[in-house]
Amino acid sequence: MFTERELSYCKNIMISKFQYINDDSGKILILHKESDYKFNLNRLFLIFEDKGSKRGMHAHKRCFQFLICIEGKVELVVDDGSVTKELLLDSPDKGVLIPPSIWAVQSYLAKSNKLLVLCSDIFDESDYIRSYNEFLKFRSSCK
């Protein structure tokens, strides 16, 4: 697993710790566009997966994604074409910003997992890069 400092090697990956309020009435996590996910939110979805499932295995050309594990444990692997790093998402009080042109894979480790994904764009199949070789070609064309 890697630290926030090591994340800088995978370009523009950002970990956010959220404001967490815990009082007699319950627990509240607060996200702020300006400090946490930093894009206009146009799509949101929730993934329900059992232990052993794997998702992602793609990159986006334009879409930013912000991932929050609200239940369970999810291993996130990010790859910028040169460096690959792993991060464990195991608490709803942190999230990871994945900018465009980063290959990402999520492995679901707990019996029950829920991953919340905030997206900058609506679904557009042409934005997806689903082949790792095509991803590497795309990355090299961006340099």
C-alpha cells in the first residue's frame, strides 16, 4: 500500500480525508467540491460487490472519478503508464480522485462492499479505454 507522498508518482491522484462529525445524534461525513473532488458532479453511482469481485480495468479520456468505500474493503490499483500503486479503501472518511488517463482496477476484499463513485461526466462509452495496450498508446500520445 502507498502513502500520500508516494501517490505523487501517479500523476494527479489525490487522497482526501473528509470532515467527520460524530456526536450524540450520529455520524456525518461532509464532502466539499472545492477541497475534495474539485469537478462539476454530473453522475453518481453505487457499486455493490461481494468478496472476490474485480471491477474497473479501464481508464477515461476525459472523465474524473472520485471513489469512496462506504462499506467493506476495496483495493484500488492505479497506473499512469509508468508507475503502478495500490491503495486500500476501507473507511468512508477518505476518498481518492482519479483523473483522466489513469488506469484503475478495484478488487473487493470484504464479504459485502459498497463503493460510491462520483463522476465529472455522464456515461459515454467513447470516453472509456478498455484495453491496457490502447491505454499505453493513449498515454504516450499525451506527452
